[in-house]
Amino acid sequence: MEKILKLFVILFIRFLTTKCDPCLTYKVLDTPDAITRSVANAAYPSTLCDNTLEAGWYRVTSYAGERMPTECVIGGNRCGTSYSIWMNGTYPDAGVVKTVEACAAHSDGDCCKYSYDIEVKNCTDYLVYNLIPVSPCYQAYCFGTELKCPEGETSDNGGFTPECEFDPCHSSNYEILVGEIKRSSNYTLQDNDVAIEDSRLTTGWYKIDSVTGNDIVNDSVSMMQCGTLYPLWMNGSIPDVSEKTIDRKVCYSSNCDWEFDIKVRNCGNYRTYYLTQLNVDKSAYCFGTLPVPDPTTTTARSRPGKDYNDTEDKPYIWVIVAILAVLSAILLTILLVKFVLQRTSQKRSVSCVSVQKTYPPSYEETLQNDKIKQLQKNQTERPYVLEHQFIPIDSMLVPPNSTYYA
Ligand SMILES: *[C@@H]1O[C@H](CO)[C@@H](O)[C@H](O)[C@H]1NC(C)=O
Ligand SMILES: *[C@@H]1O[C@H](CO)[C@@H](O)[C@H](O)[C@H]1NC(C)=O
Ligand SMILES: *[C@@H]1O[C@H](CO)[C@@H](O)[C@H](O)[C@H]1NC(C)=O
Ligand SMILES: *[C@@H]1O[C@H](CO)[C@@H](O)[C@H](O)[C@H]1NC(C)=O
Ligand SMILES: *[C@@H]1O[C@H](CO)[C@@H](O)[C@H](O)[C@H]1NC(C)=O
């Protein structure tokens, strides 16, 4: 019975002590504050004042660093405050609690304008601090020495100094290649194709956005694939995220008759590639392995009548077409009658207007249009709307074998 009681007492004491161990029960200084508290962070504008800080044990978790500086923050105006508080003392050994002097450094050169007794405990892997509120403002405790990397850079330290480096995964650092579906290794160069030529590509980082696949092809590819004459494939696998930026070779032909250097970066959900401008013609990097979708049918080519079905799905198109046809016929008749009656010599030139509707009007066409407008002015007053409809409808008068047709 006595033994049991003893055990309970021991357990109770252990429970109490573990509950009061600051290594286990501490508050965390919230992250945005913790970044601001870095010694590398200049004070302007002073935003931090620890006059409202609740007294108690704190642990700092921040990529900026977690240690209170043990040297004077000379001149203050650091750590997001005017009076920057540092620790005049050394850190204790593991498991030990130590009382140290916290000093508020000021711009007048005084390293200890105000001083406070605080406690610090070494919890082996981290430190905890018993902090008290301070006054007057602006005074704040400093922690850490690092800063966020500049925009477009990254580091192993969660994007903080030291060792910030260029980040090929940052959207400001790569260009996106869109609509390059013919780079697919599944695509064969056709007679009427213009070969993709990466002798025109600007050297730099690229991300590919294509329905045929966004990754570089890493199997040997034969001539005429990838929408070019001499396609380039990558010898090797796509690196893991942890491998960061990797150098790879791209090859032409299965024997790697030509070789070029590229870099690959795995950004997790996508990859970016450092592609160099090629010094050979009719050669290009291959991206994606999927078939190029058919532009007219969107699915398989072997489905005749798909076009017909498409329009059948939208019967109102036929109604519109019919109305337009009737209107055109009426207008045409009116115009024809007017022409026959009023024009003799200039009729021919007028009828040749705006034949090529896919291109903006050439200089000659513009002249012709002006002529028509002039002609219409010469006629009795014609409403503005008619004048505009006049041109396209009039083009129907041109015989199919006209020289204006390509
Ligand atoms: C730091 O503490 C030591 C010893 O406690 C003291 O001699 C020294 O003046 C203090 N430094 C400052 C800047 O107050
Ligand atoms: C705690 O003290 C030990 C030495 O006793 C030291 O090796 C360790 O780095 C200290 N922990 C921290 C977080 O400073
Ligand atoms: C392209 O893909 C289709 C369907 O997956 C396949 O039948 C065809 O052989 C491929 N062509 C090439 C050149 O890889
Ligand atoms: C191509 O890359 C994939 C994924 O990175 C890899 O699993 C595969 O082994 C590579 N193939 C070749 C031929 O290197
Ligand atoms: C691909 O790379 C490996 C290793 O670098 C090399 O041994 C191999 O010969 C290369 N393949 C070709 C086709 O050049």
C-alpha cells in the first residue's frame, strides 16, 4: 500500500514538473513577427513594441533564425524597432536554465539604454526564453540574423539567406511556350508544314504548356518527328525535386550524332528547361509524346460526317444563313439594277472591290473603296448602313476566275 502511494506521489511530481518544463510548455512567437525580428531587418518604419507581450516562455520558429543575438545591436534601429534588444550573456548547456541580462540598444550608441532580466533554457535542439513586457516603445526582442531572399531567388533555408540563388521555378524567371503541339514526338513533319527551328529560340528558361505533354522527350526520336527535320531528345531521366537544377545532354539521332547542353529543374507539378539557341537549322527540342489533336474533328479522324453533325447540333445557323442569303439576294438585285441603269465606264473597277476578305485592304483596295464611296456620294443620298453592306456583297459579283482570286 505504501509502495503504491509512493508511486502515485512520484508520478504526480513528474506530471507537475513536466507540465512546468518550459521545453514542453511554451508559446510560439508568430511567424511574421519572427521574420521582422531579424537583426538584418532595418527598423524603418518601427513596427514592433513588446510592451504588450505577455510574460512567459517563448520559442521562436523562423527561417530568419531562432537565437537572440549575444552581441550589441549597435545603433539599434534593427529588428523592426528603434530599441533593439539583445542578450548580454552566453547560452547555457543542455537542460540548464540561465538568467541573463537583456539590453535595449539605442541609436545614440548606448548598448544598454534599458535592461531587463530574462531567462533562457537550452532544450538541446532549440531554445526557450522567459520574456517580460518592456517599455517605453519602441523596444523589441531581436531573434535571428537572416532575411528573405530577393524576388526570384530561393535557398535551402526556406527561401531565406544565406546562399540565395536563382530560382528557375519562379514565374518571373521562365517563359511559357504555348501552343507548340507539333513538338510532340508523336507528330511527323508534313509536306505543308514549316519546320520548327530552335535556331530562332532565345536562350533562356522555359516552361512548356501543351496538350501533347509538357515534358521533354527522353527516348530517341527519328528524323521528321517533333514538327522538325532534326528532332532533339534528352539523354537521361527527369530529375527529382530534391536534385534541383540538373545538367543534361540533348541528342539528335539514336547515336547522338549532335549533342547540346540543357538544364532541367523539377518544380514539383511542372518542369522548367534552360534551352540554348541552336546553331543548326531545321532542328528543335521535342516536348510531349501524345498525338496532336485533330483540329477539325477534335476526336478521331475516322468519323466522317462529323462536320455535318456539328452544324446539325446548331440548327439556328441554317436559319441565319437562309435569312442572310435572302437579304443578300434582294440587295444584290437592287444594286445590280442601279448599276445597270447608272454605270457604264466605271462599273468594272467598282465590282472588283474587296475580293480578299482574309487580309486587311491593300492600298489599291483602299483606293477602290474610296472610289465607291465617291460614287455613292454622286448618286442620290445613300444611307450610311447601306454603304457598308455594299462592299462585301458586291464582291459576289466577281466571277470565280477573276485574277483577284488566289
Ligand atoms: C554586459 O554584461 C557585463 C557583465 O555583466 C557588463 O560588464 C557589460 O558592461 C555589459 N555590457 C553592456 C553593453 O552593458
Ligand atoms: C545546448 O547545449 C549543448 C551543449 O551542452 C549544445 O551542443 C547545443 O547546441 C545547445 N543547443 C542550442 C539550441 O543552442
Ligand atoms: C502516335 O500515337 C498514335 C496513337 O497513340 C499511335 O498509333 C501512333 O503510332 C503514334 N505515332 C508515332 C509516330 O509515335
Ligand atoms: C525518361 O524519364 C522517365 C521519368 O523521368 C524515366 O523514368 C525513364 O527511365 C526515362 N527514360 C529513359 C530512356 O531515360
Ligand atoms: C547517354 O548518356 C550516357 C551516360 O552519360 C552515355 O553512356 C550514353 O552513351 C548516352 N547515350 C547516347 C546515345 O549518347
